[in-house]
Amino acid sequence: MTHVAGGGSDKAARRYVWATGAVALLGTGWCVAFLTAGAGGEALGYVFVPVGGVLATASVAHMTRGRDLGPVGRRFWRAVFVALALITIGYAWLAADMLTHAAEAHTRTMPLPAAACVAIGFGIAIWAVGRVPVVATGGVEWWRMLLDRTIGFLGCAAVLWYAGLAPMISAPEPWSRQAMVIVGLGFLIAVGAATKVSYVAGGPVDQTAIRFMAAGGGVVAGLVAVLAVRFGYDATVPAQAIVMPLAPVLATLGVAAQWRTLLGLRGGRSRGGVLLPYLAVAAVDVPLIAVACGSPLRWPTRVVLLAAVVVTALVTVRQLIAFRENARLLRNTRVQEERLQYEVSHDGLTGLANRALFRERLAAALAETGGASVLLVDLDDFKTVNDLLGHGIGDRLLVSFAQLLRSEVGNDGLPVRVGGDEFAVLLTAAGADPEELAARLLAALDHPIGEYRLLAQASIGIAAAAPGATVDSVLRDADVAMYTAKQRGKATFVRYVDGMGEPVLAHMQLGGELRRALDNDELRVVYQPIVRLGDGALVGVEALVRWHHPSRGAIGPAEFIPVAERTGLIVPLGRFVLRETCRQAAAWLTEHGPDALPEAALNVSARQLHDPDFVADVSAALAESGLPCERLVLEVTESAVLRGQQVSRTLYELSRLGVRLALDDFGTGESSLSLLRAFPAAIVKLDKSFVEGIEIDDGRPAAADARQAVARAVIQLARALGLSTVAEGVENAEQAAVLRELGYTTGQGYHLAEPMTAEAVSTLLASNEPVAASGR
């Protein structure tokens, strides 16, 4: 239960209710005694209303004292306090006047000052109710609410006029103008509150409290009007002693309702506003039914008829607004449903159909005709575009390709973006040729596309639905064909044939087994020595990973490294090789001293360099092993260096860390010379393709110079830039001799030493023998 500041209970409110109720019962008892036995004078009947008014005013003061009503609630209840106080003063004035003129009490009218106090009090009460905020609305809803409240006001007012105030005015013994004005104000506050309370926004002013306050004016005024019409002046005593004392009781009930709301004992807002206009229409029909049943058509009735006409017109306007609003809502709903349906079934970037719609249409085609063809299109090397040019330009390329795809497919099929850089086309038309469409797509990609005029290539897999095919089987066949196209060199298309999926499946299975191999410690690191060509001394090692499969035996790196790259397992695999190499190099340093093995190298893939945690992994491996940073060499290929800003930042962070970087397979790329200036390399490794055949002497000096040209240029460039060099792939003594003549001091290859275990390297270091001698 939630309590507001000031706390307490509602016992005080109930005491005020009981007290005003006791005054009302006392007035009823006196009235019965007066009418039956003549007990007391008639003037005494005017005392009960001000006594109850004092109690009601005190209850408002007690409830508001020390409680946080908020600005709206404080303003409302302060106004109610003032209104009750003025009404009480007015009726106290009347009581005093009647007691001092007791002999004239039956015919004496209410003094004008007393009536003015009461009227002002009712006016303040009406003002207080009017200032209570309603539900915040705008636009059409505001007009609808205004019409509803106007309809409710006129409907209720018409009934109260017809049944209450008009009969008082035309009665044989009409009451004084003061009395009729007060009754009219009572009706007004009742009607105003009834049409207002259903739209109150809730909060500090309780709706039930407003209803009780309204009933204190409206119900009492209605009963007084009935008595006045029925009994004339004889109704004065029952009105003053029995009916009017009910107003303070209802006021204190309103205070109690507000009190309980403040104490958290009640809550929730009613929804009477929904029924209000319909109740008003029903109410205004009551006088019309009376007229139809023979009631005389006098001027009060004509007022009701006029009100009924106005209410009918307002109801018509309201229904017209509701009709137009409903039509607008229906249109908006249909538009929203269509938009949501489109968003659910289409790609947000390209506007093509998405995977869900693609599967739905393919399933429908297989169910209806059993025949369909699918082209699965994957943009080749799209990741390079994102890395080098940014994802924004990559997205524009996807949009441009989608436009090209839509243009080439036309009305023959459904172009789809499956996800990422993968697209598809569903062909269901009888004459559609998937291979002809694939050829057109590849031909269109021979030219730059998009606003950035980029060249793109694609690998396309084609699968036709065989009898009994399912959605998944057709997509699997297309995926296998597309993967086969990539294996065949990309930028081509392949049609699926039976048996094509077996090597692909084997490749996928190998990926799962590689994951298990990492978990089960099936991988081993071996080390190929890097040798000084002059004396065969060991100057470093390159770490290489080997897989000893429990059932298949040794699996070569050429078989499982591509799988690791494709599946992303190259990152944990590279992390394993990094930690093992650092640990082993640190162990050799501890065992054989700082001069025994200056460096330990390992290969790093582009995928690893894109890993945001790679630099942290290197730092952790060095810290855990205790290996000095400068003794670790990371070998990076030219293609990896060209993979964008993320790779470049990673390489410079590694260089600042103190790790030495080697440019592996140097000479095979298109930007080798510029790389040496932009890349923080310390070592250049001449690719073995430039070592192969370098020793051939066919008696033609020009041919020999041509075979040695790249090797000679690389050593000269490295010397000019102050870089170390390593010649890879040295397979015989003649190659080693030519390389020495060209200026190379270190080399690596099977002629010099084959990859060996860590224990074999330790033996070499301990023996201090030339490595090349053992390698031959």
C-alpha cells in the first residue's frame, strides 16, 4: 500500500461523514416531529443546512492540511473550501434571518446577501470543476471530446430543465427568484461535473470525489425542485430539514473518496466518457416521449425540443467525424500492414525480396509445378571492398548490384538478397534458362557498376529442382554449386550435378573435426630453421602447424588451413601457434642463452589481423612466456597487408610493441615496392618462386640475368631501406651459392633444413653444429 506525505488513515474522513449524516438524520427527525406534532417553530428547520455545511467545510480543511495534493489538487480543493464556506455563510445568514423573523418564516424569502453568498459559492464550485484538467488530446480527438461533452451537457440539461427547473418556474406557487437561481446553479454544477468527470486525466483530483460534489448540488436541487412543484410553499420545511442537509453529507463523502485516494486505498480511472454521449441522447429522448404521449406543448417543452434538435445535429456531426476518423484509421492500418508485410518479406538495404519470401515462393513453386531453378550468387572478395573503402561504399555496391540483378532478371524470376553479399534468383517461368541468365550477369559485371564505378565479380551456383525436391535440398545443391565455382577460381558459374556435394561435405566435416582437434590437443607445432648461408649457422626458426588426425593420420596444412580460414577457426588456431611458439622460444632462451636463437617467426593470416583482440593476444603470449618482444617475428603476406585500415592499425600497434614484422612471399603482389615504404617491416622474405631456377646456367648470360633479376632487385631495395632479407624455398646447394653471390645472407628451405620438432631444435642448439650440414 502506498502512503502519501502526511500519512494517517481515513478514520477522520469517516468521522466527518458520520457527523454530517447525524445532522441530516436529526433534521429528518425534527421535520417528522414538526409535521406531525408541531414541535418547534418552522424557522428551526433552517439550522441543519449551515451546521452540516460547517462540518463539510471543516472536513475539506482537515483533508488538505499537510498532504501533498499537487498543484492541481491543491487548487481544486482550496476552491471547494471557499465554495463550501460561502454556501455555509449564505445558509447561516438565512437561518439567522428566519430565527429573528420566526413569525414570518413560512412566507419570508431568502435575503439577497445570503443568496448572493450561496450563488457565488456555487459559481466557485463550478469554476473549480471546470479547471480540473482533462485527458490531453489533440486534433480530431479534441473535437470529438468537445462534441461528446457538449452532447452530454445539453442532454442532461434538457432533462433537468424539463423535469425540474421549468416546473418550478411555472408552478402555481413559484418559489422566489433566489431559490430558483440556486436550484439552477445546483443543476448546472451537476451537469457540468457529469460531462467533465469522465474525461478527467486522473491524478490528484479523484473522479468519485467530483461525482459526490456534483451530486451535492444536482441531486439535492432536483429533489428540492420536485418538492416545490408538488407541494408548493409547504415543501419548504422538508426541503430545508430533510433534503438540503444531504448536500453536506455528499460533500464529506467526496472528501472521504479523495482522502482514500491519497492514502492509496483506491485507484484507477473509470471510462464513463465512452458511454456519456449515448446516455445523453437517451436522456433528451425522455421529454420527447412525454410529448408523444400527450404532454402539453408549452414553452418549456419547446426549449427541450430545440435542445433535442441541437443534440441530434451534434450527434450527426460526431458520427461523421467518427466515420471519417475510422476510415482514416482503416487506411492507415492497411498502409501499415502493407508496409510491415513488405518489410517482413523484403531486404531493407536493397529492396529485393529476402530469404523468408524466397523460401515461401520456392516452396509454392515446388508444390504447384514441381519445377524451379535457383541461382545462388555470391560477390567475390566483397570483404576487401569493406576493408579498403569502408562499409558505406560496400553497402552502395550491394545496392548497385541489386539494381543490376533486378534489371537482368526482369519478369523472368524473383531476385533475392539472401544475406550479406549473397544473392539469389528464383526462376519458375517455363522458358527461363538459368545458365543464360548467369552468363548475362557475369558479362554485366565485366563493367564497373554503381556511382563509385567499382568492378565486382561473382560466383554463381545453379540448381534445378529434381522430382521430389524440397526447399532445403534445392538450396543445398545451389550452395554446393556456388562453392564449387569459388574453388574453380571465382567469377564463373557452375551447375549442380549429382555427386558434386561429396567433396564439399568432406570439406565441411573437416572443419568440424578441426574444431575438435583444437579442443583435443591433436595439433603440433614444428619449426623450420632459418639458416645463415655462409656457414650454416641457425639464426632463427619459423613455426609451422601440423595435424595428427586420430584416424586419418597426418593432414597437411594445404588441406586444413583453407578450411580454418573459411570457418574462422584460423583465429583460435593462430592463437594456439602464437602461445606455443612464444613459450618454446622462451624455453630455448633460458636453456641455451641469448645468442643461441635470435628470433622465432610464425605466419599470421589476414583474418587474425582483423581480430580486434589480436594485439592483446600477442601481448598476453609474450607476457606469459617471458619472451622479449624483439625476438618474436610475425610474417604477413602482401595480400593481408592490403586488407584495409584495421589491418594497418594492427600492424603499427605490433611494431610499436617491439615485435618485428616480416613481409612474406615478397615479390608476388602488385604493390611490393610501395609496401616497403608504407609497411613497418623489418624483414623481407623473397618468395620461393623467384628462387626456383635461379641456379640454371644454360650458357646464355642474358637468360640467367633475367632469372636472377627479381632476386637482385629485392636485395638491392632491402639494403637501401635497411631491411633484413631471407630467401625462401632453397632446394639445392647451387641455389644457395647463387643467392650468396647476389648478397643474401640467410635462407630457408628443405636443402638447408626440414621442419623439425622442438626437441630436435634443442639438440641442434646444444650441439652448436651448422644446421645446413644436418639438412643435406
